[in-house]
Amino acid sequence: MVTEYLRGSAVRDGGGGGDGWRRYQERRGYKLWGREKYQKMLEEEVGFADVRVTDVTGDLVEALIREEKEMEENKEEFVKVSLGLLLLLLLMLLLLLLLLFLLLLLPASVLNFIPSPQKFSAGDFQDVLSGWRVKKAAARDKLLAWGLIRARKKEEGNGLA
């Protein structure tokens, strides 16, 4: 069982929807298939049996709305770099040899007081949000679908796994 982005019902074969949606797909490397074509590929080319592709696009839209709201509420936590972290990095630079020595001798559980560095910028935040908004709009316009795929792999003989 997997979930997969699929081509929405408003997009004809070979088409990609509006220019904005088409550019978004190209940037992200999406190669979206329609539901029936995806099911046929799993059955004929991959060898799955009892393939069922269910459209759960409504769940995708709900999840994107929920995640977008939560992310906006936690924006400061997502992008902040604390003063304490900067001081810690300076201290680590000055005491690098001592710290390396300690890291080699002490178990990891003793060093849990060291905060992990922030990995995201304000630009990353905006990129994630804009991606969710594009997907949400494409799903609502039926350019993007989200499929829940259930199937069983055929065994080498005639039976099913």
C-alpha cells in the first residue's frame, strides 16, 4: 500500500494543466500519470494483482490546509537561529580540540545538552509553503490527484503472495 501523486481528472493525456502548474511540475521533476494508466502499469509492467487505485485527493487538500496552518503558526521556530546557538558555535570553535577529545570519550547521551543547529531559512519556509499552496490549488482544480494504491505482488508461479 502506497500513496502517490497522480494526474488529476481535469488534465487530458499529454496536457499538464495551466502554465504555473506545468512549471511547478517541471521544477519538482513530477511525471504524473492518470489513475487508469498507473493501475495498468502496476498490473502489466510490474506484475501486481488486485490493484486498486483510490482517489483520496480530498484528504490531501485537508492535510495541506492543516500543515500550512501549523507551519505558519510555528514560523519563528522553523527559521530562528538562537543567540545561544551562536555562542555555542563560537565556544566550539575556540575549544575544538577539547570538544573532539570529549566526543571521543563520552557517550552520546551525556552530550544531549548541545542543541542541534537550525537547518532552514526564511526562504526554505516560503518555498515549502508556496509548494503546498500550489499543490492545494492544483488538487482543487483537479489538475493533481492523490491516489491510495493497494496491490499484491504475484508470485513466480500462478499464485499470489
